[in-house]
Amino acid sequence: MIRHHPDDSLLLRHAGGNLAAGQALLVATHLERCAACRQATRRFESIGGSLVLDEVPAELPRGTFEAVMARIDAPRPPPTQPAVSRHPSLPPGMNWPRSLRHCRISRWRPVAPGMRWSRVKLADAPHANVFLLRIAAGSCMPVHTHSGEELTQVLFGSFDDGRAVFMAGDFDCTDSTVRHQPVVRADSECICLASVDGRLVHDGVIARWIGALIGI
Ligand SMILES: [Zn+2]
């Protein structure tokens, strides 16, 4: 059962197409597994649609209709093949999110004892800071806070950061008000997808070195 969801503000911005690419990818990955948030998003989309319909009609320049019809009738260029990458190795029982199928995913790279990461490159936003973290059972991330928003979607396993337990399917949004240390539960490794807007602010030399290595 999913207990932690994006808040209404995030879903509203997602429905309106107003999220940065990395954040939109995180919310889309959550929506794949969460019927409640899909329903809320549809509600926001329909509210947005009715607001557009309520707009006072404006006079269009002469020839606008013909120009639009000509563009609709024009032959379309062949679709470009999106960069589809094979995902890195996964634990048995984990399904790869459909939202990531057009992303370029690097192989797992060790970053600290019990901790590996993989870069997620978005074709249309190469500078978005999105990555996968794979942390061994019973291991923990360094203590850190954030200079911007950090979105996390749990894909496999679970962790406890002292505020709550986050299970597969759960979503978390943190910022500079949250200083935490996610600890992976002992019964399974944990894989999370994360988008960082800003930088993680780490305590300790080793933790800062990890952040510099990942580029966050
Ligand atoms: Zn949800």
C-alpha cells in the first residue's frame, strides 16, 4: 500500500506541464503505480481544461484558421527514434518503470561501501540531475540536507529516515527544512529514483566527497 504521495501542488504543476523535466519524470514514475494520484491528476487536468474553455474568446488575425489547417494537413516528418537504453541489472522481482524507457541509464557504479548509483539522462533535458541509488540491506546514506527540492520515488525495498518508513511505490519531497539520514531496512536492498534541484548539503568529509562524485 502506498502511503506517501506527491502533494497537490506538485500534481497540479505536473498536470499543467509546469514541472522541470527531472521532477516531471519523478512524478510520472509515481503515477505509474498510484491510482489515487492518477485520479487527482486527471481532476486537475479537467479543471485546467474548463478554465481554458471559460476564457473570453479573442479576435484572431485573418487567415489564422487556414494557416492552422495547412499545418495539420502538412506531411509529417518521420518520427525520430528515441534513445532507448537497456536498464542496469536489477534484483529479481523488480519491474523497470515505463517512464524511464526513453532515458539513457549508465551502469551501476560504486560510490561508497554498500552504495551504488547510476546516472539517468533525459533526452530532452540533458542537464537534469536525475539518478538511481542502490543501497544494500542495512546500509545508510550520509546525513544530509538540501539546498533545493529533492524528489525521491522508491522503486524497490524500503528505507527509514527517522520521519517515516518509505516503501516501494512511496514518494518523498524534501528541501532545506529536512535534514535526514535514510537507513535501508535489513531485509532487502533498496533502489530509489531521485531528482535533485540544487545540491545536497552533506555533513562530513566522506559524505561531501560522495556528493561531489555524483555531482549533487
Ligand atoms: Zn500517489
